[in-house]
Amino acid sequence: MHNSSEMPSIDGRKVTTYPSAKLQHTEMLKLNIIEAAASIMQEHGPEAVTIRRVAEKMECPTKIIYNLFGSKEGLAKRLFLEGCKLLSLTFQAVPEQADLTLYLRDLGQAYWDFSRNYTSYYMVMFGGAFSEFKPEEETLQAINTALQQFITIITQAIKQGLISETDPIHVVNLIWATLHGTIHLHLGGHIQDERTAKLLYDTSVTNLIHTFLRSDN
């Protein structure tokens, strides 16, 4: 008995089985619901994201969302994981450069752009947008995956003697915490002017590079 999700037809073309097609439909529906929740949060803030409001935007019964995500916490978790994927893709889109200083600046710019282009996802991931949701092992691993490119670069720089620190995770966490601090203050309204926030952010990037890169390089 053939158990493949794609069965060959008489003329050689592959036919997607019903279970496979149903699974694809379910995943697409989940993605659309996630986007609906993100758009509501982007426009009205995290407090506006409820199962009922998302269902209204999707023009579907709330039962469908509960069946797919279980709860608002389940929906927040999927928002978190999708945000991690977007952050990973954002870093991957940065062209590699031989000059480590320029490369780190470009990665820093990419992180800033992510916070501006995907603010709703950023606030779910790092801003505590949903009080019901607390990061767990799966979501924390997703963050590590998103930051893997950054970790790899720092690890290589340490091996090449460009950075005197010996623990790449320590370096990445210090960089991440510093840059996140400026972004979070801006998104939280404590630094309202974006130009001022970006100036502070760029200054932080420069200071971090000077702190970690050996002066003789």
C-alpha cells in the first residue's frame, strides 16, 4: 500500500491526497489568522488582540481559532515563532562583508529595520505584548535560531583573534541587550522622536564595536 501524500496519476502527474491537502489548508489558515492578529496589534495595540476580534477580522467563528490555537496564549506563541522566522530571514538577507566593522553595522541596521517593519512581532517577542504568554523552551530555542548567524560571526571573529572575549554567547547577549534597550525605550514612548532614537542606537552600535573589537585590528 502506498502511503505517500502525493500519488502518481495515470498520466504521470502527481495528485495531492486529501489528508495532505487538508493539512496545507490548515497551515494556510493558521498563517492568515496570525497575520490578522498582527495587523490588529499593529493598528490598535496588543490589548486589542482578542480571539473574538481576530475571528471578526477573519470573518469566521471563534471556534475555528480555538480549535487551531487552543487559546490566546497559543496564538501569541505562533506570533512569537513567526516573528523569529522573520528576524532570521532579516539577518540572512544582510550581505556578508570581509570588513567585520561594516558587517556588524549592517547587522545592527537590520535589527533596527526589523523593529520598525515588524513592530507587532517585535513587541510579542521582546516587549511582553501579551501578559498571558511566557517564553518557554521552544520559543527560546527559536530566538537562538534567529540569532544563529550573529553568533556564528562573533564565534569566527573570536577564533580569528579579532575579538578578545572568549564566549560568543556572552558577546551576542551584551550586544542584543544594549540595542534592544534603545529600541524598547523608543517603542514604549520614552524616546518619542525617531531620529533621536536612531542616533542613540547608531551611537550604541559604534560603542559596542569599539568595545569588543581589538584596537590593533
